[in-house]
Amino acid sequence: MPFHFKELTPYNPLVPKSTKYDIAILGAGPAGLAAAIYAARYNLKTVVFDAGCGRSTWFQKYENYLGFPGGVKATRLRELGRNQAERLGVKFHPDEPVERILPRAGGTHAVRSKRRTVTAEAVVIANGIEDVLPDFEESYEYEGKSMYWCILCDGHYVNGQSVLCVGKDADGVDLTLRLRQFTKRLAFTAEDFSKIPAWELGKLARAGIPAYEGTFKEVVGRPKGHVRSVTLALTGKSKKRYGAEKKLAVDAIFHRLGIQPYNDVAKRLKLRMDERGLIKVDPDTMETGVKNVFAVGDIRHDALHQLHSATYSATRAVIEINRRLYAKRFAIR
Ligand SMILES: Cc1cc2nc3c(=O)[nH]c(=O)nc-3n(C[C@H](O)[C@H](O)[C@H](O)COP(=O)(O)OP(=O)(O)OC[C@H]3O[C@@H](n4cnc5c(N)ncnc54)[C@H](O)[C@@H]3O)c2cc1C
């Protein structure tokens, strides 16, 4: 391992000690960590709160992120990012979700968790989202090991493999069709075909992809989280055609069942959001509708749901925050 964190000092002499911060960041995923590193390198006093959940806490290895030819585990990247930020003097409060952001006079904000309240000149919301996982026992054990949602991230893993796609609407059908770029061995399943337009299901039939209406009866994973086979309990026309059950040899599962944004704090602050619950921001600065509150990473309505876009948005936000603080503190008139 090329990193030796013991040698690094978590101290920046230019940053004063107090619970007044320049930037408070909600979330220690890739977006929040990138924001913290950029902020600290501007000598801005920075604090990061985290809840211990999020997309970057699953089992995946990132193989499309610059600088890691062999890939990097999501949890390892978080660890590296936190060490990099701590080395620059950033304060972390892990397992301490923020519950409220309370605007104060003059555009500053109080940020409150169960254990403490800090004040900050600017707040960066990097809370992320999570994906609704297929409904079978311990399905979380599979996410990132042999179960995925993102073609751009993980399509490459399933080149030539046997893939079962789980959907609930036209999006799921689209995901399945797009996977033809990687493999011919595809099948589709959904609990309720009546929610999927007939012409969409027709596309699967024309592409020669079998579609099964039903629920998961059994998933066999060996070793844990690495799917080998799936048995579906069939319903509707699928039951008439194939019988009560269908057992499929499966190397990987892709799902498109919706998202759960971590947007409680944003809701309490009445931030503008889209119909999925993702926060609307100014695309140049990442500022939300509330002054000096920014949103970065996957929680943004126009996010690409990639590490590069998460870190990019964090960079934009911190540059803007620093521009404002610089103007306030260092302007020469
Ligand atoms: C299986 C899988 C494979 C993937 N593969 C790739 C890939 O190959 N390449 C790629 O670029 N991307 C990939 N991604 C997507 C990538 O993980 C996300 O784009 C990235 O994690 C987004 O970063 P984020 O910081 O916005 O959100 P997250 O990583 O979700 O982090 C959000 C953080 O906010 C914290 N939080 C939530 N609520 C609060 C609160 N109230 N207070 C404080 N903290 C809070 C959470 O604990 C979490 O740590 C993959 C995702 C998954 C699930």
C-alpha cells in the first residue's frame, strides 16, 4: 500500500479553533470530501458531518475513475479522501447526520446535529441518494459485488455475462435494451407488467429478450453477494406460459427501481427540488435557492451520478464560496 498516513499531521496553523466555520459540509462521500479538500486548501475552516450511508458505502470497485488503473473500492476511496482532508485540518463528525440548517442574519447559517450546533458562512449539502434495491433477502449484500444500476459504471463488468434486469416501468426496459452493448445473454423481470406500456414490452420481444412477470423466490449467491442463480415466482401471462416458477442461471443483476434521495434537511429548509426530490441548483455555482447554501454530488437534479461529476460540482461550489469570502475579507477599496 503506497500511503503512510501516520506521517501526516492533521493540523493547519492558518485555521483558527472554534465552532464557527467558514464551510460546513453535509456528507463525506466523494462530493463532500472533494469540497472539503478544496476548501481547506483555500485555508477555509471546514467541518464535515456524515451519516454513514450513501452510494459510496456499498461494495463496488470504481474502475472508471482517473488514476486507479486496477480500480479502487468505494469505501477505500472514502478513506483516502478523509485522510487527505484531515491532513489539511478539516474536522470530521462521522455518524452524526445533520438534522437542520437554520438561516441566520447576514447570510450565515447554523448547522445542527443531535450532538452539536455549529455556524458557517456557507453550507454545502452533499447528502447523496440511494437506489431502491430488488426485493429479495439480503439484497444489499449484492450491491456492487454482482448487482448494479449504472451501465456507464458497470456495463463493462458484465461483458458476455448472463444478466437479469429488474425494472418497474419503461426505464427498466430501456436499461435492458442498452445492456445489449455488453452482452446478448439478457432477461427482464418486473412485478407488474400492467405498469409497463405494451409497446415497451414489445421492444424486448423484438430484441429476443425473455420477459418474466413475477417476484423473487430465491437468489443463490456464492460466495456471498455473487449471484449464481435466481428463481422467480411467476404471475400473470408468464405463469401461463412458463409455469409457476422460472429458475435462471445469472451472473449479474441490473436494477432500475427508483431512487431514495437523502433530502430531509433540504425539505426542512424548503429548497427547490424536482419531482424525484433532487435539489435544483444554479449550474454555474451549485447554489440552491437559499443564499450561501450549495448542493453538490448526486443529490443535485442535474447530476451525472458519477464520481467525476460529483467532484466537479464540489469544485464549482467551493470556488464560488471562496470568491464571496475573499471579497468580504480581503477586498481593497
Ligand atoms: C453499485 C454502484 C456502483 C457505482 N459505480 C460507479 C463507477 O464505477 N463510477 C462512478 O463514477 N460512479 C459510480 N457509482 C456512483 C457513485 O458512487 C456516486 O456518484 C457517488 O458516490 C456520489 O457521491 P456523493 O458524495 O454525491 O454521494 P454519496 O456517495 O451517496 O455520499 C453522500 C454522503 O452523505 C451522507 N449524508 C446523508 N445524509 C446526511 C445528513 N443529513 N448529514 C450528514 N451527512 C449525510 C451519507 O452518509 C454519505 O456519506 C456507483 C454507485 C453504486 C451504488
